[in-house]
Amino acid sequence: MSLWRVRPARREDLPSILALAQLTGGGFTNLPADEAALARRLTWSDASFARVEETPEDELYLLLLEEVATGRIGGTAMIFSRIGACQPFYSYKLCTLTQTSRELGRTFRIPFLSLTSDFDGASEVGGLFLHPDLRTGGLGRLLARGRYLFIAQHRARFGDRVIAELRGVMDADGHSPFWDALGRQFFGLTFPQADQFNAINGNQFIADLMPRHPIYTSLLPEAARDAIGQPHGGGRAALAMLQAEGFVYDNYVDIFDGGPTVAARTDDLKTIRTACAAVAALADTVDAPAHLVASGHLRDFQAFIAPVDPAGTLPSTIAQLLGIAPGCRIRHVPC
């Protein structure tokens, strides 16, 4: 099998990233199919990797999946160090209002959506996209879990909580029943228009125009109600991976498409909690199960899959391809 690794994006990767963005099919705010917007994200990521201070402020770390032998770029992943640092990070919280009428002898439980910024200060993992031809063989897990090893390698740069937003329900034309019933009434934009505007210009327009009052879900069409908290059909595997990692859905949803937002304590994430630090040793053969392995700091970071024994011994052929010498510090966790 080819050797793949997760590594930081570079400026010269822009054409490959744009090609991937053009395959997403919409609703993928972190990876817009817009060259100028992607170039700004790369500039932001460059500045984040170059930042000396070991505290979370407003950084974006853009990571790519690369085939080592060919340099082919097969996927993207992003980590935001501190959301809500420059402007509020809005979510809807699905709540319930209970009211009782003694005269009628009835109790009513009324679901409603409340606009919140409860996740301000948390870190976020997002922008996970894998080329359709590569969605077998565990590369998605390498790309997704490589983010958590990056956090573990640079723990002081991230918050105590981490969230992930999943794309919500959309039809074949890229329209969201949740947005059409709610957001469109206040913004006068179709979902593709709002999604594109948000991806390129940011979501300050949400802060300017979104109503602050609770939204009673019983007033929404059935299709919009059914979409609340549900992932896009292509996102169910991603949700399962997040839940296996320790993320939990607690009735927070995206303000655009109603997709679920999941959250966890950073140090409780399975990959971070169970990863072992070691000093690398090399051997011609290693009789050990495959592990997810990380090495390097910031721009030199890489994550890959290789057999690793409890002492931190790697196959010399893989280590040499990746520039890992005996004595290098690594972090590894079972696949």
C-alpha cells in the first residue's frame, strides 16, 4: 500500500486544495470553492504555524493528506484554536419550555431554538474532506485523528473544549429545508447564497440580522423540524467517528442548516487521552500492530500509520521516507 501522511498545508498546495473544494457539493463553509478565499485561509494558516506564543488566540491550522511517493493531495482537515475570539460564534440550542394549564388539565412541552454563543473560547475541528476515490482503507481515520495528535503535540495552543459542526440536511440542489424555513426569512438569501457569502466574508451578517428571540419549532414546516440535529446523508460516518472519539451531541445545531454540533473536553478525546510519547528507534522489521504515529513540531508535524512496538520502534523503511531518525520524539496510538 502507498504511504500517506498528514502534514501542514503550504502556499504551493493552493491548486490542489481548490480542486478538492470543487468536489464538496456545497454546505462546506470551511472549504469554499473560491480561490481567493482559500488563499486567505492559507495565509491565516501560515501565520498560525509561525506564531511563537503558546496560547490559543484566533489560529487556523490547515492540514493535508499527502501521498508521500507522489505528493498527491487527497484530503483536507482544519483546526481552529479559539472560536469566538474576534466575533461571537453562534449556535442554536434546542430547548424545551414546559407549561401547565390547571383549567385545561393539560401540560404542554414546547421545543424552541435559542440563539447562543456557548462555545466561545473552545477549539474547533472542521474542514474534513477526503477525495471520493480515497474513502476506503482507513485514510479518513488517519486524516481525522491526525488533528487530535496535532492538538496533543501542541496542547497549550488549544482550549479545554473542542467542538465539531456537521453539515446538515440538504436536497440534491444544495438547498436546506432548515434555512429555507428560518434563515431565508431574515436574510433574503437562498442557502447556497448564504453559505457562499459566509465562506468568503465570514458570519458577521448573522450577528447583524439574526433574530434574538426564541424560535418555536412547531411554527416551522415539518421538513425543517425533521432536519434539526440531523447530519447530511454523507456525514453519518463522520458523526460516528466523532462519537467514537468522545464527542457528544447536546442539542446544539448549526444556525445555517440545522446540522448537529458535537463537543467534548479536549483532554478526554480518546486519541489524546490514550496516545503514548516515545523516543523513536528503527528496525528492519517490526512485529507489532499498526498505530497512528505523529512526529515533528508545527511546520514539521506529520502523522502517518505504521507498525510500532511498545518501545517506540518503527520500520526503518518508513522512518527513512519520512525523515525520522533514531532518537526523534514521537507520539503513537493504536489505529
